[in-house]
Amino acid sequence: LVPENFTVTIPNGSYSMILMNVSIAETNGAQYDRQVYIFANGVPLFWGSTQEINNSTASVDITMFENLLVGKTVTFQAVIENFYDAKIGITGVYHLNLTLLLYPGKKPEGLPNVFIPLFLSKYNYSYVILNPLLPSISQEVTIPNGTYMMEMLLYEEGGGLDEFWYANEPATRSILVYYNSSLVGVVNPYETIYTGGIDLFWWKPMPSINTLAFHSPYIIDLTPMLALGNKAVISVCVTNLQEAYQITGLPYFDWDIAAVLMLWVNSSNPLISGKLLTATARYMDSTPIFTQG
């Protein structure tokens, strides 16, 4: 998970769209599906994977991050969690090429202008692995004065024994988002199937949907919570991890999580005061199913 860092000054200007192309070539022998993460100043922009055989390319629309990038000197952090073990023939080496495609034109209206990456790793980018021994993570944040809209982008991916979490017991996983201990979002994750498929011997040249560039991040609207002031504790929890540990005795049910707060800030018009009049949240989940033998 050690990143390769690249510092780039992005030309100033007005752009109607910004795309990021991620192309990966494999040399030096066999390698398998590996996660690919791209961050900008710690903010997650791209979550995807390599292809098990041959080369791959994928593109994502990152216009939403225009105010983070344009006219600024940005440190991009590229991560491929690769493994090398010549004794068993895993010797592949990846060559990664990142290209920003800037389309001159009218800048879209209503883009966020402040970004706060959450749950920074020791390498200073947003990334945490949740498991039965650490099923939740929290972070205290300070919301700038003048913030009038706030959304959280959440990236997720099951790994380890939870790569195929929908075949486990319990067979459900939900990602719960809390704001000052109040439940504000429930994400039902979409499964990630690599190019190796569920069975390595079923590999086909055509990858599954959302494989090379994982599904778009989930959006949790936190704007109503601005009424609580400019201090907040944001927490993320994955359900049923501890139950899976209880059933199997194994702690290797992993979930990779990254998140960023996107803020719309007008410092000349700060929020004076506010309060929540009423709030109700309810979450229900199935429990482990046991049958008597």
C-alpha cells in the first residue's frame, strides 16, 4: 500500500469535463487481479483493479473534483497492492499510466469547493480496512464557516474472506454512516467481481461490469446536519463482521473503505445558527441463520 507519488501542476482554465484514464500493462510473467487506487492530495478519485491476463484501461469522470485540481499543484498517489513470489510463479510487474483529459468549455455550476479526506492512512490518503476486530472507524472534523451544502462520497470493497461476502453467513453487509452518533446513511454495497471471476478457471476476456473501474462512490447527503454546528464526529461501520467472526472463529472478513467530505462553502454568508426539530432513524438487518443438525 506504499503509494507512488506524482506532483503535477494542472493548467488553470475553465473546463466542461475532466476525465482520468488509467491504463495498466503487465510484464515479466504471471500476475492476478490487484486493487488499483488513485488519490489526489489524499482524496480518492479512482478505485478499480488490474486485469488478470493482459493489459487494461479504464476511465472515470472526475469533473466533480475540478476545484480540487484546476490551477493547483496536486500530489497524485497511485497504489497497486501487488504481490511477488517467484517460488510459485507470481512474478508479474505492472506499468501504470495516468492521463488527465481536460475539456475546455464552460465550467459546470454547483461544484464543491472544499474537500476533506476522511480516515487517512499512515501514507496520508483516505483508506482504512474494517474487519471483525475493527468494525467501525470515526473521525472528528471541523466544518468551515459558510458551508451551506455537504455531501460524503464513500468508496467500498469487500476483501479477504468477504470478497464473496454474499455467499457467507450472515450473507448481508450494510455500511452505516453516523454523524454525531445519529444514523444518517445506509449503503447496501454492490459486489465486486474481478476479471478472474468467482472461479479462476472461468476467466473470460470480457470483464464484469464495474470491474476495472469499480462502481461510482455512494453519496450521502449531510446538509441537514449543518444545523448541529461546525464540529462533527463522522463514523462508518460495516455490519455483520463480528457475527461472521463468531460463527467461523476467523477475523479475516475485510472491507476497504475510503471517503471524502465535499463541501460547498461561501465564507461571505456564514450560517448563524440552527437546530434539528426532529430526527428519526431506524435500521433492521437479518441475523445469522442457524439450523439444527
